[in-house]
Amino acid sequence: MRPTRRVGGRRSAVGSRIAGAAGAILLIGLWAGAPPAFAAQGASGSVPAGDAAAEAAAQQAQGLAHLQAGRAAQSIPFFQQALALNPKLLEAEYNLGVAYFRTGNMPGAIAAFLNVTTARPDAAEPRVGLAMAYRQADRIPDAIREYRQALRLNPRDAASRLALGELYRRQGQLDDAAATLEEAARQSPREAAPRLQLGLVFAAQGQTDKAIQAFEEAIGLNPNDADAHYNLGVAYGQKIQRLLDQKIAAYQQAIQIRPGQAEAHYQLAIALLQKAHMSGPEEKRALLQRALGQFRLFQEYAPTDPKAASALQDIRTLEPLVSPAPAAR
């Protein structure tokens, strides 16, 4: 489940707010497909005289109405006209970026958000919008840079911290990802998403037990998260594989110390079969060959053991599987 962005202490999908005389700004959740809200506090430079300023505000309002109604493409000409009349109208510039984002025009969105961040370097929201546009354009290092800047301006933005952690993971910066996502999880104790991402990071680091714990915590918070259940299954499989390797190593050590220990040969053969079932074709054949050898040694050392008949059947089953393929004539 994708998390929704919390604004003003409540969940919100689409709405607007008034920034005094500055006008309305679109409010959209981080994971709803467009950047979050930004309230301009006025712009530097000259402002057009009465009629032009009023007409720019009217064009901005009409564009915003289209954008809020889900008509992003129709909103674009209104925002463009508003900016032609008043290039300092940051609401129109920002919402133009949102409209471009929604219509898939990432170069346009990046240009619009860059203009807003230049005019308002102290505002976190346009940085988040810019980061999201960079992310959609697959400019991941640029997206990381903007998310980091946005978090310096607004450290309480857990949604952006989650997005930053996920991008670190995608870039293979696993230590940075873990630290960022752990902080996101602390900031959002009831959200499953940071824990799911943490589980993926821990799994990539080979920390299987920590990955399992993270996936289980994610499922506890959101039992219907299919991705968390799937990745938990993968992590369990990794743990089983690791335990099998340890089991195989222990039996091999026992045999090295006491080669005639028949039961160790038998249990090693079983463990090798188990690992073979979890392996790819080439490794599987080698493991089956090794298991066959251990079953033969078990029969040699314990021909009267009650398991000898079962071992013989295993040998007969394995021999055709590991024998070389007949040469083509």
C-alpha cells in the first residue's frame, strides 16, 4: 500500500489552501502522482499593475480549478497565460510544474520547479516537487540531492525521508539507505512502508534475520501488503539456505574428523539434496552428485542400518540424474 502524505495532521488527497492574498495552491499527496503543496509568500521584484495582476490571478485560479478537477492538460494554458502576465506569480509556476508532472512532461516540470526553488530557496515543498520530477526522469542522483535539501529545510517530512531511503537503496548506497529508513520508521511508527524498504535493504546486505523482522513488522502494520508477504517468504528462503550451508559444513567437519561416521554421511546426503532443490540447474547437478557419493559411503559403512534400503533407492534415483548425457552420433 502506498502511503499518503499527512498535511496539517490529517490525511489528504487533493484540496487547496489559501496563502493570504497570494491565492490557492494545489495540495496533492506525495505518492498520489504529483508533488506536495507549496504556499508562496510573495515574490521579489516588481509586480504588474492592477489590471495585469488581477488578470494573472484570474488565469491562475482557472488553471487551478482544472488541475483540482483532474484536467491537468487543460490547466496548462491558464498557468502559462498567468505567468505571461505576471512572471513572479509563484503559485502559477508551481502549479504549472504539477500539471506538467501529471501529464508526463518531466523536462517542463523540472524547469518550473527549478524556477520556484530559485525564487524561494528557503521553501522545502518545491524541492520535493523537483526531486519527484527528477526521480520520474530517472535522474536519481539529482533526485537524491533535492530530497536531501528538502529534508534540511523540513526535517519532519517523513514521506520525503522514505523516498530518499528508497532511492539510496536503488543506487546501492545501502548504509545510507538503512540510516535514512530507520529514521523514517521512527518518524512514522504506524506506517508499514519504511519497514518494507528497510527489509529490502537488510536483505541486500545479507542481514537475513533483520530483514525478516522488518518484513514481519511491516505486515503487522499492514496485513494486506502482498509485497511484504512475498519478500518475507524470500527472506525465509535465504535463512533456510544459510542454515543448510551451516548444516552441510558441520556434517563435513564431522566426517573429516571421523570418516567412518555413517550417520554423518547419510545426513550430509539429505542436506545436499535439500540444497539441490533450492539451486539452479548447474549447481543442482553438482549437489546431486555429491549427495550420491554420500549415500554410497553410508551404505559402505553401515550396510545393515535400517536406512540402507532407503539409501539404495536414493542411489538408484540419483544415478541417471547425474550420469553424463550420451554422446550424439
